[in-house]
Amino acid sequence: MKKMFALLVAALFIIRVASAQNATEFHKKQFNLDDSGLAIRGYDPVSYFTAHKAQEGKKDITLVTEGITYRFSSTQNRDLFKASPAKYQPQYGGWCAYAMGATGEKVDIDPGTFKLLDGKLYLFYNKFFNNTKKSWDKDESNLKRKADANWAKITQ
């Protein structure tokens, strides 16, 4: 009986490690990260909610979650994120929300161009006189519905 229990515990541990590795690999493949696995170009995901602005994170205040490295402007923000990562992570893997809705493409973002909507963080492309947040705002409900569907296809 003890052997069976030990085997069951070992099997559950292996399954848990394997699923964590799968989640990590998925995030590294699908999310908008730099070559080192850094998200949001080093900006603090919590500051969008607490300070209502984009703030660069500090290199010495980081947290790795599912293979993704986040930087924070304060240890308090890091601790808030650690307690509830899904609350602060950007939607659509940190890709441009407008592009995800308009075409289903993964388009890079400008961390300073963002929107909080229903307690979620949306990031946008904003370069070369093309601020996609303005286009998003004109047709938000339709684009959000399409972006949700497109992201669901990508993440299946």
C-alpha cells in the first residue's frame, strides 16, 4: 500500500512538472517577450492599475511567472503581482489589442499606449503616426469581441 501511495505521489509530481513546463513553453512561444523572456519591454504591469500610467520597472525588482520575467517599479507592486498575476498581466499576451481584433495578428506595442477596460490591461501599437488605440476606441466593442476570439484560436 505504501508503494502504491508513493507511486501515485510521484506520478502526480511528474504530471505537475510537465504541465508547468508546457505552460512555460507556451508562454515563451505565444507572448510578446524579448529574447530574455522580459514582458512589456520592462514596464511595471501593476503601475498601470495603481498609478494609472506606464512606469518602467527596475532591473533589480523582478519576478518570473510561467517563464515570463516582469519588472516592477517597487517591491509593493511586485508583491501585488505575485499575489494575483492574472489580474495584472496584459491581455492577448501583451500584443497590440487593436491588431488582435482587426486582423488576429501579433503586433508589437508601445508600453506607454494602454487602456484599462473592465479591470484588464490592453496595450497598443503607437509609432510612425499610427496610434492604434484611437482606432480601437472608435469600435471598441466589436474589436474586443474579435480580439477575444482571435486570441482564443491562437491559444488553443
